[in-house]
Amino acid sequence: MKLLSTELYGNSPIYLQNLLLSFREYVHSRKRYGMGYYRYLHQLSSMDETDRQSEQKHQDFELRLLLRHAAEQSSFYQEIYRDDLTDIQCASDLQQLPIMEEALFNNRIDDIHTQAIRRKKAVFETSRIGQSPPLWLTNTDLQKQTAVVDHFKKQHGAINLEMKRATFDHGNFVPIAQKQGAFWRDIYYLNQRLYSAHHCTNPYFSGLVNNLNDFCPDFIDGLPQAILALARYINEQRLLLNFQVITIFVETEFLAESERVEIENAFGCFVRQWSMKTDRSPFLSECVAGNMHFNMRTGVMEFTDDGEVLLTRFHTKGTPLIRLKIDEQWMPVNRPCPCGSVHPVVRKPSKPISAFLQSKSRGRVTSLYLATIQEKFQQVAPSMQFVQNSIEAIEVWISGITIVPAQLEQDIIQEMVGIFGEDMRFIVKGRSTRPLQETGPASLIINNLQFPKMF
């Protein structure tokens, strides 16, 4: 980003800034849009994400490649794995390997870097104080990550590099001294126009809309709050745009339904979310059914008994990321998605995952697993609560049902046995109304075995 802070760039006319910015992005983009990008994008386009067997086979193959590469090229993984990799053939075998705590990962990251990356260490920027050290990726890593994002957009009709793209981004490409005029810049090589998110405010909305009408983008992406602010202006002013975008893509974990409706009403198209907020985050993308999927072509996502998430990412050959305990909470939704994709559906818990019940033989069972049962039966039992008064038994209360159908009772008990074990009893009961007081994540759990300590 040094170019954007130079006097040459800041004092140049806008047309020259466009050329300078385009040249800089051309140099940087060669790392992302090399032959590896096009090969992998073609490979992704030929795969069928509704075929569970082939998708699982691809995931297991990528996992073995990553583990073998880490063991051969990283001194850290050579040290901790030794001969443990011989039995790792599929994603479920990962449980045999140790969990990576983030503190350890940060402290040993120089040893985690592979040999090729360590030889090029001087060309990378160091992390700022107080931030986690960045992953150092190979060009192939960057190209495959870019291909995954562009394939997601292609599934929703947007072809990057070929179609005109309007991106709302941080406005450091607009010099600080500029107070009027064009608050956008062109990157000719990428067929992209950048709009300054910092200028998505009342004084500039009219100019931004007029320029969008002139540019006529095929799709829009970027910062959700900037796009939302502009959408509200368009709706309030009842403006009609003279272009039609295919889809709007926003990188966010959560977009409120009212915000989604606001954007879709303004631009007359669907909004699709995706998320990979840091280099240590899972790649998640929204399908046509509105669910968030973890892309199993990019790695493996595990959920521990304590509600923690372990992430293995394939396209991190420069700094292998394997079974890292990440500082994010997601929970699996164990049911098929209407879109047909076999990639796991995940969602944010409505409250932090911390409460638990006790299995007699298997230890703690967090609300993460109980929430999956609630998800599975929400059509016939929309409100459930799990109460434990003894180590021997758990009561399952269903609100809004006085008499629980026998088949529903049997199905719920079967799910509970699978999670808690066969050495416990499960009582399924109905009640006409919700209880006055409910505690635990998502009002899901009451654990009466947790007594307060006496001091």
C-alpha cells in the first residue's frame, strides 16, 4: 500500500491515479491470478458438490497432501508429528493428532513456516504489535484461495475478471486532501471500480449513485455497511437505477434480515454472504437456500465437546494450519440443505456456547450438540429444553405439545442415546406453554447438577 501514501500518487490527477493503481494491482494480481488460479477454478467448476462420496474423497486427498507437506517441510510439524501421520487417511482420523492452541501457534510460527517460505522471509511484512503474526502463503496458496472465492461468485452468476465489478472498499485509494470530485478509482486490469466506503455518507450519496449509473456494474461486492448505507439512500429517495446487477456479495458473518431486504429492494437482486474474516478463519459461503456452508474443499472443521472449533486449512502450504483452535464459535446444523450441497451447514449460536449437561460415561456434553437435536426436530417441536436433575437421567421438555407422539418420543430418545450413551435414561415430556424462566445458551439447558460453591 506504499504507493497510495506517496506524494506522486496524492498529487497526480485522477486519470493518472487510475493508471498507477491499475499498474500496482497488476503486479500484485499476478500472484493471485496465475496459471494455478485458472487450473483450480476449472477443477472446481467440474466438481459436483452434491456428490458426497467424491467431495469426501477430494477432502481426504487434500488433507493427506497437507499433512505430508507439513511433516516434510516444517521443522515444527516434524517435531510434533514424528510417525503419527501414517494412520491419517481421512478427515475423521485427525482426532489422533494434537490440538494446536493459538498461543503455541503464534510463539512457534517461525518454525511452522515451511522451508521455502523461510528462505523468502525477508520479502514479507512483519505483524504489527498486538496482532497475531500473519500466515505466509505461497503463490499457489493465494491462487487457490482466490479461485475458491471466485467460484462461489460464479455459482451465483458473477464471473470475476470478465464482468464489470463495483467494489466498496476502505477509501485509502482516495487521497486525504481530496474533499470533492470522484471518490472512486478504476483498476483496468481487473475490470473493477473501487468506491470509497468512507464517503458513503449523505454529502456524497448522489454522486456515487450517478457514477454507478454511468459505470453499470454487473455485480457488486465489498463492505456490507457501506452498501447498506447507499441502499437506504436509494430507497428513501425512491431512486430507479438504470442498471441491473446479477448479485451483491458481502463479506460478513451475519446480516440482519431487515438489512438484507433493504439492499435487495434498492438493487433488485439477491444478496449473498461469505466469510473468511482472517487468514485463520474458515471459508463460509451462502447457498441459494440462504444457509451458510463450510467449504470442505478448503479444509476440515471440527467441533469439540466444549463447543470449540478446530480448523485445518488446505491452502496454507507456506504456513500449515492444522487443528488450530480458533477464536470463533460456530455450530453444525446436522440436516440436509435444500440446495443439495453436501458441504456442512453451520451457523452462529444465538448465545455463547458454555453451558453443558453431564453424560454418565462420556463426560460433558455442551449445548452445541443439544442445539443440533433442536434443529433436527424444529418442524414438529419448535421449542425444546433439556433438564438434568441427576447423573442418571435427562428430561426433554417440548413446549406447545401436551401429549408427545410415540414416534417423536422414540426419535428424540434415539438421538439422545447417540450423544450421551446407552447407560442413561431419557424422559420426553410435553407442556402447553413455555416455562417462566429459562437459562443457558438459547434457553436450551438447565443443569441442576451445577451447585454453587460455598465459601
